Amino acid sequence: MTINPDLQGRSYPAAEVYDVGREKIREFARAVKATHPAHFDVEAAKALGHTDLVAPPTFAIIIAQRADAQLIEDPDAGIDFTRVVHADQRFIHHRPIFAGDRLVAELHVDGVRAMGGGAMITTRAEIFALTDGGAEPREAVATTTSSILVRGEGQ
């Protein structure tokens, strides 16, 4: 199946809420070898003026990949995940991610470019923290941009 060129400009709404827990932050920090005490100790984080544990900057990938899954699983996209090579990932942080945050991400397909028998797809996930316990208002947390190469048959 070929990649649908009409994907460009498509958006996927915010899906399930991701609840950021202290232990999730600690586990992620250990996994990426982030050693700052603010990732592990609430008092160390509060001493820096934060409300709770602070996630390492790349923690945003967890929420972004959940949003990316909507595209990958969309039958109209024509993406065979076994043929995907991750090409690029970038983060813009609007504020840190803290334990206790309730995060959602909207996914936008910013580019689809044919490359040989495959395609390069660029997506942008806008990550928001839900405030006041509901879907609105939302506070911008991070913007992630990702590029994947979907190899064509025989590549």
C-alpha cells in the first residue's frame, strides 16, 4: 500500500489523557540516565521553585508517541509500521512537565513527501496540560516535531 498524499494538513484530536505520576518520572529519568535530584526528590524540586517532581525534557516523547499512534493506526494513511524508520525528533518546551500534570496531545500532519517508493512524513504534536479538571482551559506544555521515513516495497 502506498502512503496517502492527502494526509498532509490532516489533524487528529487530543485522545486519551496521560496522567503524569511521580514514579513514571523517576522510571523515565533512570532509563535516560537523567540524574538531577528534581527528577527523584519532591523536596529538591520544590527547593527549585517547582510544585512537584520535574520530568526530563524528553519525557514529552511518551505523550507525542501516543498521538503519533493515531496516524500510524489510521487505515487511510497507508503506513506499514514494519517499514518505518524514525528520521528526526525535535522538542520545543513551553514549560516543564510536572508530576500531577494531566496531558493531551493534538497531532498535525505537516508534510508528506514522496521519496522513491516511500515517503517522508512530518508530524507535529501540540501537548497541553488540562487545567481545572476538564478539557478546557488548556495550558501549552510542549511542541514536538517528528519525521518518519516509510520505506517503499523493495527498499
